[in-house]
Amino acid sequence: MDQTQDLSANRLSHAWAELQAHARDNQPLDADAYRLAFADPEFLLRRETRGIRFQLEMLKPDLGQTEQGIDSTVVVFGSARFPSPETARASLAAAEANLLKISAADSDAAAMADAQDALRVAKRHMGNAAYYDQARLFARLVAAHSQALPLAQQLFICTGGGPGIMEAANRGAHELGAPTVGLNIVLPHEQSGNPYITPSLNFKFHYFALRKMHFMMRAKALVAFPGGFGTLDELFEVITLVQTGKAKALPIVLFGSSYWQRLVNFEVLIEEGTISSKDLELIHCVDTPEAAWEIIRAFYQL
């Protein structure tokens, strides 16, 4: 008697088994016209198939988050270069000890200058580490709010997945047992997701545009800590989408009023007529995790 066919069986597995065998045996993957198209990396990485890669990069994180009940996120942006307080303290102690050692050894002027520069950098890191702690505490507030709520009503922390402020926010939510999302990006200097992202919610992107789209797809609020070009790019993308009605209105919180007021004078834009005063209604500067969370709570009447 013929065996019954299992209609749920995966008949595409042989194509992947072939690729895995090449990787396992360290064999070069030569072009092969007969290879199934979806299992042909050389084909998928052609310039002409870029549109397919866009679709895949759009679909994979979307399906992954949907399947795990991630519907609403609070997105946290900020510098990847701000260390944790414990790292900053260790660096400062090492820099101070090195300067004392060089001074005692009566070293040359160049060595002394290098040691003094290292100490200045360590002191700056020590100051910036306060932002790491505040991002961590803010994420804990978000996670604590969601703990007792049904999954559909919970807010989840989402970051760019890297170190610094991103790590701090993922860490804060992780410490309370909450799932956290990381949307990482392939860079010239390879990086991996920070250790506080939920592994099944740790996604890697090639295209900045698709990554930024995913930030906004589930965002219910944006909290931007001090950062560099990447933070500014992401922040102004969100502001522009909200201003032009391409995205729903949401709270945009700038953490660290001294930093943001020195960096961007939004009033100049109003004075010059390039924006209206109404465009700034959703932007708030704060200096404490509690104030940031209160703005979000008030907006949604949580």
C-alpha cells in the first residue's frame, strides 16, 4: 500500500541542505543555474534583485514581531558611545592610575600629554554615563507599567540594538523580565546586538531606510537621548513623518534639555517661517526618566 503523503512536509529543505553542506565542508559556492532561485545567494545579491531584498527585509521583522505579540513600542534613540557607569568608573580609575605612573616616572612630554588626554576622555565618559543610567531607568518604568497588562496593551522597548544608550534601554526592560526589541544595522565595523535584546526579537538590517520604517511601524512614542549623526537622522525622520502626516502624531521626547537646546534651536525655524509653532507641539524636553514617562502616559491617558 502506498504511503500517505504528509501535506505539511517541507519539500524545500533539500535546497538549504545543499548550501549548508557547502558551508560545513568549506566548499566555494560556484554559480549554478539549476539551483532553486530562493536558495541561490549569488542570484539574490544581484543589483537587479534589490527589490526582493527590500521585501524580505520588510517582511521578516514584521512577521517575527507580530508572531510574538509586539504591537506597540516605545523607541529609544541615543549615542552608542555612552558607557555604563561601571565601565566609566573603571576607565576613569585606569586613566588616573596611568597618569600618576607617568608623572612618577618623569616621562617625556608626549607621554604626559597622551595620559592627560586619556584622563579628559575618561572624565567625559563618566559624565555621559549618567545618560546610560537614565535610559535604563526610563525603560524600567515602561516595562513596569506593562507587566500586569494583557499582551495587546503592553508597550515594549525598541532600540537600534547597539551599545551605549541602546543597550541601557534594552537592559532596563530586560531586568524586569520584559521582551525587548533590537533593530540592528550592518556597518563597516561589524557589530552584534547587545546582550539585553530578546534573541527572537534581535533583527539585523542592511538598508537604513527599511530599518527606520520598522522603527515607526509600531512606535507609540520616541525618546531621543543625546547622540550623534545617527540619532539626529532618526529623530528628524520621525519629526518629518509626523509633520507631513505620513505617520500618526506621537510624543517626541528629547532627553537632556541642556544638550538639545545647545544643539538645535527650533525657535529659529519658527522665526524664519520654515515651520509653524504648531509643528513643535509634540516635542518635549525633559531631564528625568519620570518626566519622560509622564509625557507618554498623559498623551495616551494611561
